[in-house]
Amino acid sequence: DTAVSQTPKYLVTQMGNDKSIKCEQNLGHDTMYWYKQDSKKFLKIMFSYNNKELIINETVPNRFSPKSPDKAHLNLHINSLELGDSAVYFCASSDLDTQYFGPGTRLTVL
Amino acid sequence: AQSVTQLGSHVSVSEGALVLLRCNYSSSVPPYLFWYVQYPNQGLQLLLKYTTGATLVKGINGFEAEFKKSETSFHLTKPSAHMSDAAEYFCAVSDQNFGNEKLTFGTGTRLTIIP
């Protein structure tokens, strides 16, 4: 009965590849987010979508492209992966004032 | 712009002792404040939040925090530490743009419990 789920949990890939991370929420929320947690555990917002519309884009490289096919899903596609993209990526969704996070996807770029 | 400062990247307390994790914020609007906990290799779990109303808020697992506007602080406390409290704790502030909140996080505090 997971509220916010992400797949895959782990992703190991080579530099230059393209990969996607999927996120789904069953909370009925209108707003979803992607956050990046670096190796020092620092969390920073990347994107937010409200009812399938992009609301926040925090100076993320164009290689990152979020896609929201419906308000319950927000996927993250990354082109031409670089070593610096290695991180844990968290999806979240929010009601009026609180964000609920998924379990994270640990991306390792070799 | 908002910011959050968590004093002490690592805090160690003995089992049964008081836990105090410090958080100071900066916000140009009345803040919404949150504490999240992250257990090893897991996602973030909401511990507690302050939006409006009572400034002392209680959360899960016996934690509480007090919003002090004059001190721009939102410190997290627990009277008696348990081994299961060992985790990373994040304080965050929201910009209150309803439905489009952007959470700004502090750098986290790793809590270690000494048996």
C-alpha cells in the first residue's frame, strides 16, 4: 500500500547512457517533485509539477527531462549521463502543506 | 530567499539521554517548518511540522519541536533517546506557495546513539 513509489531502487550505468526513473503516487495529490541528494546528503529540489504542468525548474541541465503523463506519475529521464549525476533521486508528492517522499533511486554512473 | 542552518552535522547522545537537534531558518514570509528523518538507505519520513497555531508541535516516535519566531529557530527534541533513533535528520522550510511548495533543506544532522 505504498504512497509514493519509485522504480528502480538502484540503477548502475555507464557514462553517456540514457536512463529513466519512474515515480507513482496513490495519494491523490496534484503536485509532484524530484529532489537530488548528493554524496554529502544535501537535498535540493530539481522540478515540481502541478497537475501535469511544470511549475519549478531549478537550473537543472537540459539533459534532465521530467515527464508527467498524468497527475499520479512523474518520471525523470536523463540523457548522456555524467559521473556527477551519481546521487540518490527522490520523488515526492504534496497535499496543501506537506511533502511525502518516495524511497529513493540510487543512481551510480561509472 | 529561504535558508536553513542545522548546527552540528553529527550529534552523539547516550541511550536514555535528551536529544536536541538545532535548526535555524531564514524566511521572508511566515514559514512552514518541517523535520524529516532518513534511516540508512531509506527515504525521508515526516517527523513533524509547524504551519500555524500552537508553536510546540509533537511528532512521531516521541519527538517534538518548538517554533520560536524571535529566535528564528525550530529545534527538535526528544526526552529520552532510543537506539532506534539513530538516523539522519533534516530540517526544512517551505515557501508556502500552496500546491507548489519548494522545500529548502538544511544539510542534515547525523544522530548517533551510544549504548
